[in-house]
Amino acid sequence: MTWPAYLEAYPIWPIGRLAADPISHETPVFLAAKNNKPKIIKYLSARARDLLEVRDKDGWTPLMIAADQGHFEATDVLLELGADLTAKDKNDRNCIFIAAKESNYKYLRHILNKNKSISSTLVNERDTYHNSPCHECCHINQNTKPAERLKTLQCLTDFGAKVDHKNDEEKTALHIAAENGQITLIEYLTRFDNKLLQDWDEEGNTALHLAAYNRRGKTVGVLLHKGIQVDEVNSKGWTALDAAAAVGHLPSARILLEHDAPIDSADKSNVTPLHLASMNGHLEVAKFLVDQGADVKNVDSEGRNALDYAIDYYHEDIVTMFLESDQWKACLSNATDMAKENFMRPYVTPMRKLILHMPDQAKYIFNRCMEVTNHPPKSKEGAIWKPFLTATRKELESKNLMVRMNFSFLDDEFVITKYEWDQIKIRDQGSEDTKSYVSIGDADPEPYSSNNNVLNENHPLIYVIDSRSEELLTHPLVIALYNLKWNKRGFW
């Protein structure tokens, strides 16, 4: 039986609030509006006028249902019968919001043309979160096409919508479009008002920050082409490159550097993009930054470099990348002051961390610290020359070969002081005290502690023992250093 026939068969059917569905709270008028049945709407409203403003569970009226579906005829009938065009749902959104969300641009132009006296007010209404219909239009909706969203935004601005309104998060429509990758809308909004590029949200983010943080590489490129500042920092002190590094989005990082983004920009904690990529396990971005010249020696406010971050967060692939790079020595040449946490182990280095937590990587470095050569012996940077192992000594001697063993990372009581001086130079570069620090650094090095118990307890060889790794304990570099110390001092 069809709807009209059903209704005629029951002319005194109890229509009204009691006829609403107990779960959705929808009345028959809702169904008629949803299916664009203006005659049924007239028929039902003639029997119960209060049906026009009955709300469903979301606070929607039949007029809002019609707006959601883009039904002209149902809307016109509802308005003729007295439906309230200014009504709002439980989130304070009117019909214009609902139509904008679905990109029903033809519907919007139709309804706004018919209500020009209040059209400017309608298109600038705010919801519970202070969003405007322009904000709503810039969100992602898989059911709409970019061209439809663009025409919807054009319609809103044609009727007086202000694109610089900010919501509760201080975001404009451009911010929303940028984080959702709505390139066509960005093009339109920036042509409409180029000053939007300078706006910040409540966290100090520009549209460029949001595009990078949401992995919108093409959007990043469009915004840069429009002239947005590439080195703008947010409330954390992050640039857009920091955001791209934090989420590991290589395309964004690449295009930002092509537009001269500062590669070693430091935030309020002296954290750089390379730190962020290393901390969050983004190998591709970390390697790209290193290849592009990011300074691996930069340390944060706690004295940790990018390798420290990779070790601390157990990202073995990034650790391996650093150790296999040409800058492996620079990466390892760092010491973090831990005296407040452990008096007997006042400094921790990347080498110590590797020994305890990543023995395979530690072994790799031990191997890199040994070099077979036929050059005459030299003494440089704490390294010594001596024959290799007993098992291979004859072979080496027959070829007049030697093995250069670099103990600087395994016997570092003097070089740790140099690491500290280097950090001071980096942090205070250009300050009045820099010259004095440099003069200290040029002096003869001293042990980092005058307490022999501290030097012994914090020695990397003790870490090797603590690791209980047979491969490390029996490594030629470890054995050679142990023998050297025993022969020189009578104890290691």
C-alpha cells in the first residue's frame, strides 16, 4: 500500500509527537522530507502543524533533513507551511551548515536567493564550536567532489560569508582546508583574502604547519607558492619542517627544504627536526635530513643529540643509519650530564647506551674503530697503534701490516670533557663568554671527574661487563684496551 493510500485509509491516524519513532524520534514528515515528497508533507501538516518543528534524536527538523538531501521541492513546501529556517540542531547548526557540509551548492543558492533579507546572517552563523558554514565546507567529505566544494564556498561568499572567522581553536576556514588537503579551496580562499596566510590558530600554527603535520605534501607546495612564511614558528617553537619531521612525511620535508626552510631550527627545548625524526622512528626523513646537511652534533636542552634520541626510543634502523654514515664519529662524540640521577655515573654517552641496549650496534662500532693499514704508526686523538690479534699477527707482520685501534669511544675519561666544551660552544655561539670557553677547550684535557671511583665505575669497560654480551666481552678492541691498561697500570 502506498503512503497516500495508507493515510487515506486511516484519516484519523494519531499523527503528532506520539507518532515519532521511539529510537530516532523521526515522524512521518521526516520520511517525506527525506524522500522529497511535498504532497505528503502538505497532507501530514494539514492534520498536525506541530510536526514541522518536531526534532529527531540529533535535534534536526524536517527542514534540516531536506537540506541534507538537497531537496528543493520539500524545502519550499516546508517554508511555505511555516518551517523555521533559522532553527538549529543540538550543535547549533542551521540548514545552511547542513547543506554546506554536503556541498549542496545548488540548494544553497536556491534557498538563499529566496531569503535574501536574512541570507547574510544565515551564512555567518556559528555552531557550538564557533565554526561557520565556511569552516564546515572545508572539511573532508568523501561523498562530495572538489568542484562541488568550491562552488559551495563560492556560493557562501557570494551571500556575504566572512572567510576570516575563527572557531574555538582559532582556526579559519583556510586552516581547515590546509589540514584536510583541500587545494581548490585554498586557491580560492587565498585569492579572496591573502591575509589568511598570516593567521595563527590557538597553538600558533599557520596553514603551512597544519598541512605539514597532516602529511599534505601538495598542499604544502601550494601554500609556499602563495607566499606563506616557511620559517614561521608556532607556540612550541616548531617550523613546518619540524611538523613534517615529527610525522615522518618526506614529500613535505623535501619541498620545505627546496624553499629554504631552516634545517637546524631549534624549538624551546633546543629540539631540531632531526631530533624529532629520530625520536619518532622516521628513518627516511632522518636520513634525508642528514644527507641535506642537518647537524648531527646539535643537542637539546638535556644534552641529547639525534643518535641519543634514536637509542633512547629503540629505533635500531635509525641508529644503524647514523653509525653507517660518514658522520658516525660526530654522532658518538656526545656526553649527557646525568649526575643528578646517578652520582657514580655522572655522564652517559651514546657508546655506553649502545653497549647496554644495542650490543649488535656496539659491536659494529667496535669494528669501525679498528683499521688495518701499512702506514707507519702514529698517535692521534687518543688512538694507538699495535699489532692485531695473536691469531692473525703472523699474517699481518708478514705483510708489514698494522691495525690501528681507536679507543676514544671506549676509553673516554678525557674526551668527555671535550664533548662538554663543544656543547657549550654550540649553545653559546656568539655570546660574550664564547672566547673563554674556547680557550678552556684548547687547554690540555683533564678527566671529567677527579674521583677515581667514579672514573672506574662509569668506564665503558664496566658497561661491557654489565651487558653480559660474550661478543662484546671477547671483542679484539675490548681485549686490546684491557691488556693495554693492565700492562700500563697493573689494573685496567
